[in-house]
Amino acid sequence: MIEHVHVYADTWPHQIDLRGLRPPYSPRGRTLITTRRRDATLTGHHCRLVGVELFTPDEATAYLSEVLTAHDRHEPHEQLRALAADLGRLPLALSQAAAFLADTDLSCVAYRQLLADRTTSLAQALPEAGVLPDDQTTTAAAAWSLSIDRADRVRPAGFARPMLELLSLLDPNGIPETVLTNQPALDHLAARRTHHHDLVDAQATAETATATLRALRRLSLIDYTPDTPHETVRIHQLIQRTLRDTLAPDQRSHLTVTAADALTAAWPDLERDRELAQTLRANADALAHQAEDALWQPGAHPLLHRTGRSLGEAGQIKAAITHYERLASNAHQRLGWDDSEFLIIRQNLAGWKGVAGDAAGAAAAFIQLVQEFTRALGPGHPDTLAVRENCAYWRGKAGDAAGAAAALEALLEDYSRLAGTDHPGALSVRQQLAFWRGMAGDVTGAVKALTKLVDDSVDAFGADHPNSLSARHSLAGRQGEAGDAVGAANAFAELLDDCLRVLGPDHPTTLATRNNLAQWKCTAGDNVGAAPDFAVLLQDQLRLLGPDDPATLLTRNNLAAARGQSGDVLGAIEDFEALLEDRVRVLGHDHPDTLTTRHNLASWRGESGDPAGAAAELTELLTTCHEVLGPDHPHTLSTRQNLAYYQREAGDAVAAFTTWTAVLQNCLRVRGPDHPDTLTARNNLAQCQGEAGDGAGATEALEALMKDCLRVLGTDHAETMAAWNALGWWRAQAGDAAGAAAAYEGLLRVLGPEDPDTRTTRANLAYWQDKARDPADTAAQASSLGATGAHTDPLNMLAARADLAQQQGLAGDPAGAAAAFMQLWEDYLGTVGPGHPGTLTAQAKLAYWRGTAGDAAGATAIQQRLLEDCRRALGADHPDTLTTRGVLAHWQREAGDHTGAPRTLEDLLTARIRALGPYHPDTLATWASWPSLGARLETCPARPPPWKDCWTDASTPWAPTTATLLPPGATLPTGKAWPATQPARPPP
């Protein structure tokens, strides 16, 4: 016979009470002991601990439905499921709630409202002791109350109830242990410790708090898992309700402030652990839900501000705005319109709206806030000065860089008068002032001001102070903007070493420095080296910040651009398409960062050989920029510039000229005649004029532009050098070889030996000196090309060798040039692989010089392989792939293949009609070359009508800074979105 014995152990406070009562072991039966305890003594020889979990959502809903149906009560399924969730799916509570519903006329909806009513205790929402179901003798509330009393007698005695009281106001789904063991929590445990006659003296220490949590776990009052530090403690919501019901109103208010203090103390100022930050926000929300009024006595508790800041820094911009809108509404009702707390909340709200993309709205809000801060606090109050600084920042972000600089100049005068020029606030203003001066066009002045600022910051705070590091960060960025990309990269490399030493590898400033170092390495020509830097940075940001953080998305933008600059254009398009989806999801369709991604995606689509598609996307984007940002915003201007570029590439010369004219008019009206963007527009418009057939007019316009660039920007600015380059080209096209050589000679004087354009400029100078019949200078320039490349960078050395090989061919030795390019091609393959632009260029030059040396068949074979490599690397419809196909037809004809050449040319014509349209200049050029290849007239398709020559131009990339709210005294962030394309220069 099998015997079973059931022992209820919950009524005994200690396990010693079971001694002698546990039946002996027998293989013929089982003893079942039910208890809430988890003591180690419950298990051992022949004993096994079996946990009884909560009902699942389906089990709980089915139980409620079954019980109520038996009483002829029918409630909606979704309401029963919600009620089960309200009760935490606890079987005891579910049975008593079902009995309460069966005995009353309350609907499930009304009962849930009763449970949610904070003025109703849990005991009032459950049956009385005499009418409990299933022969139960104790209500759920009474059962928990008894367990809590027993827990208070377990060592360390007297701490269980105050610990549970603290837990009762926090998130039941997970509470970090650091919240329960820091000083505010320990002060609460000491002050609220329960006094018993058998109490042993003990101090409230972190070890005491941890021991209390272990004791509560043994009694099944909480779940305690130290291995999950972010959600160490979990507690059932009905236990929380039971504890809150025992608190008097003043006790509850005091406990709320204590819990808020504990959360604030546990919240790291620098959020490196996004999971911890998410858990802390969940606990802050739970606390505000339970006792929000106490968090506004007498003003907003710092926890409320910390939660909003955490939301914004985590990339949840919309949630941050909603949070501050709620705070603003509460502050207005509780504190009044002129209260300083209300003004600060409105300042943060305006700032996060600016981060969300509404820079103009943020600027307008800050203008109003400046007036209200001045009226409420006075013009010299630190908060008034801080809001003026933020007002200038958002004014600049809205497109008014000159207005921002003017406002900061006035602010700096007030700071100097009130606190001195070395005050931290004054130094912050000086940094912002230099930034916006540079954005307004005075890059040289910005560099000078930042150089002085770095010296002053080091003198005032020391070289390792964050203010000094921030000033160096800004100086390096402006140095690059002034045209010294190599110097900027070197400065960021030095700064990175100091950031790693002072701040550590995971600090946001360190991450931003790594981003900008890779950016300027790219700008300096080291695309191959920069792409891995971006990739490693992205992995670190995914680990530290998460996939949706703005900094993570920015790095993905930069990595995609670097990938394209390294030659993988199709891969860049894929990356930008994926980035666009995520930015739309995280930031919305109209956020500036989303518009940046659309801009870069369109640009790389154009670089892949689809200029018509790029122009169409940029036309649509331009409309959006007009609506969202306004016609005068820098992003709108940049979009219009690149639209003109791809309109020309797509063969729509009239539209390109019209667009560039509009760009120039806009620059003159908004930025003035001396702004760098205005000078860029004049450069491009002059080149359009030259491509239209007026080379002399283009030369005249560029000569006038050259004078203005030298006067405004100086000799070594990138825009000045671009004007030198363009002037040399159009002088040459106008037949002035000597004038072209003079222009290239002037450019060469300001280019350093490490500049990637030095070799090309030397080659251009040698070529046009040769045309002007100056053989001595030509030889000197050719010999200097090798010295230019004689440094450790393998790609620069390969490029220098390519220049020498090209000069060898131009000097009359095509066979020697072919041999040199053959070796060079093999070295490129071994260094960067078959798809790199340098490899493809060397391969093309090899085919040219081999054919020129008389080996047309060899040139054909090389050109055929080049065509396959271009298809793989660039795509079938890329302009370079199409050009390669045309050159292949030429060498096929020279080799005597009069069947293959027309077939290749016919394929090229079909591809260009498909990719570029029938009226594109390249398509028309293919038509023109058809008879020269010996094709029979009857095989030619119908020729389209003639079309005008089209114009060339250069585009200025869009490179916005990331929008970040500046708290009082903060410095301007300098992380930048890396541009999609570099400004195009005329071909040599």
C-alpha cells in the first residue's frame, strides 16, 4: 500500500519546529511539505526541492474563465487576461479575486479599476476571511503580512520590512542591487529598522543590506539573483501593494524621496551600460507612477531630470521630448510660469526638440527663453548666460552661422565683464564662437582663436582637463576645415593618445576623437586605413551605446562613405540603404540626420553610374529640405549643389546651369560675396561656362575668382587650390599652355610633399610646360615625381611610380611605360587587390601603353580583363565600366578584329542608352564613333537628333555636425558626419 503525507510548514516560523514531525523515509510512500521558505535544511538525503511557479498568462486566464463560468459569469477574454496580469498571475490571488467577482456585481473592468485605485487597500479588493474559496483561511494580503513579520525576525533582524518598503515603490520586474546598497538606502534601513525584543545590534551596511536580500529570498518574498546585476531583485506586485497599504501618507512621501535619492545615487553620470540605464529608467517610471506628487516637493526632484537626459542620450529623442513635455506641464501647474525650475525644464524641452530636427523651432524657443530668464533671474545670472549660449548654438544649427557668431561675441563681452575671460563659461563661449566663425566663412580666424583658447585652457586647468581636451578637439577639426587634412589627422591622433590615457577607451570624447581621426584620415587620402578604424569603432559603439544611439548611426554613415571611397561603391549604397531604414525608424523622416542619409545615398547612387537616379532623388530631397529646413539652410544649399552636379552627369545641361545659377544667387544673398560656399559656386559656374564652349570667359571668371580666394582665404586653403587647378585647366583649354603651366606652378608652391594632389599637379605642370616647349623644366618636374612618393606610405609610392611611368611614355618610350605599368599593376594587385581604383587605373594605363607600343592584341587582352574587373567592382552601368568597353572596341579595331569591335560598340551603345539616355553626351559620342569602326550602315540603329554640349561642375559635400543639447557650461561637440563625396576637380 502506498501512503502519502502532506505537511503544511508555512505556519511555523522556524524550521526547528519541524524536528521530530517529518515522517521517516519509506519507499512505499511520499511526504509533501509545502512552504515559502528556501532554506538549505529543507533539502538533503531523500529530499528534493520543487519550485512552484506562477501561472502562465494562458493558465491564469483559463482559470479565471472557468471559475466565473461556474458561477454563470462571463467576462471578455482580453479583460480576464489583463486582470491576471494585474494580479501577477499568483494562484492564491487569482482564486480570491475570482471569488470576489462571483460574490459581487462588479464587472471585470470595474474590479480592475478598484485594484488600481490607490485609496483602496488590497484587503478591500479581496473576499473577507469567512468567505474565502477552496477552504482557505487567510487572505492574500494577510498571508503576505504574516510572512513579512516573520522575515523581520530572521537575521539580520529588523531590516526586512524597511527593505521591502523601499522595494514596494520600484519596478517589480528588476531592481539593481546598487540602488539598495548605496548610502540613501542604508540611511533608510537604519532609520526604519524594526525593533524587536530579541534584536541584536547591527549597523546598516552594504553587507547588511545584501544579507537582508538573501533572507527575503529564503522566505520567497523576493527573487534575488546577484549574477544579474542590472535586475538583481524582483518582487511580486501584490507584495508591493501589501506593503504600500501599511504606509501613512507622510511615510510614503518620505519613502518616495528616499527611493528617488537612491536611484539618483546609483545612476552613473556617464552611461556606458545601456542595459543598466534602461533598468534605472524603468524604476524611475515605476516610482513616479506610485507617488509622483512627492517628487515635486518643493521642486522637481533631480531624478526627473536625470531620466529625461538618459532618454535623450540613449537615442530615444521622441521619448525624451514627451518626458519633458509632461514635466513642463506639471511644473507650470505646481510651480508657476516664472519659476526657475519651470524655465530650466522648458530649456531642456527646447533643446531636445532641436536634436529631433527642429533647429528653427529650438532657436525660436530659446530666443523667448532668453527674455524670460533675464526677467526672472537677471541678465548676469549664470543660468541666463547659459541659455544665451544655447540660444546662439541653435541659431547656428538653424542655418544662421553669422547670427550665432554675433550673439556669442556679445555674450563673451558680458562674461568677460562679469567673470573674466578665463572663467569656464567664458572659455566655452570662446570655443563656440570660434566654431561658428568658421561656419560663417572665417576659418582662418577660427583656427587662430582656437589656438589661443587651447593655450588659455591649459594655463587655467592643465593639459589633461576635459576643457583643454575639448578645445584641442575643436582646433583639430577647424584645422582640417582650413584645408590641412593631414595636420588635422595628426592632431587627432595625438589627442586620441591623451584621451585614452586621461578618460579611458569608452568615454564619449574618446569615441568622438576616434571618429574624427578616421574622418580626417579619409579626407587626407587614406581611405583604406580609415575604413577599418570606422569598423572597429562601430563595434565598440554597438557594445557601449546600442544600435540606435545617434553616435552609432553616425559611425555607420562614415563607414559606408569610407567603403565607397575605397572603391566599393555598390557596398556603400547597400550600407546607406540599411542606414536610411534605421534612421527613419529611430529619428523620423524629417530629421536632419535622415535627410543627410538620403543625400549621401543619392550621391553614391550617382557615383555608381546612375546620375539620372541620383538627380531624381536629390530633386525630391531638395523639396523636403525646403519644407523642413527652409530655403536658406546649409543642407538645402548643399543638396542644390549636388543636384546640379548630377544633372550635368545625367546630360541635362540646361537644368544644371539653372541650378548653379540659383546656388550662386542664394550664396550671395545669404552668406555674402566672400563666404567659401559663394566662392565654390563661382568656381563651378565658371566651369559650366567653359564646358558650354566659352573657355576664354571661364578663364576670365576664374582669374577674378583666384584674386578673391587669395584675398579672403589665403594661398593654402583648399578652395584657393581648387581655383588654381581649375584656372590651369581652362587656360589650357583656351590654348594658353604657358598660362596653364603658370597656374599649376602657383598651385605646386602651396602643396606640401605629402599632399595627394602634389603628384598630379607635377604631372600637369610637366605636360603643359612640354606643350609650351620648356623641356628643361619638364625633365625637372618628371624627376621630382619620384622624390614626392619616396616615403613610407605604399599607396603614395605606387602613385608616384605611376606618375613616373606616365612621364616615361609621354617622353617617347611607350614600351618602357608599358613594362613599368605591368610591374606596377602586379604590385597594386598584391597590395590592395583587383577592385581598387589604383589597380584599375594601372591596368588601363598598361593597356594603353602596350597598344601605343604596337601590341594591339596585347592591349585588347588586358582591356578585356579590365572590363570584367570593372563589372565586378563598379557594376555594369558605371561610367568607368562603360568607358572601358569603348576603349576595348578601339583596341579590337586596331588589332584587326572587325567583327568583335562593332559588336562591342553596339553593346556599349545599348548600355549607354539604358543607363544614360539617348541624348547624353557619352551616348552621342558612341554614335559618332560608330562609322570609324567599320560597321555597316544598315546595322546602325536610328540616330537621335543632335544635343548641346553639357557642362561640368564640382559639388560641395554636405557634412553636418551632430545636434546635441548643450547643458549650462558645456562645450560644443565636434563630431561630424563624413561627406559622401569629395569636391570634384577638373581632370588633368
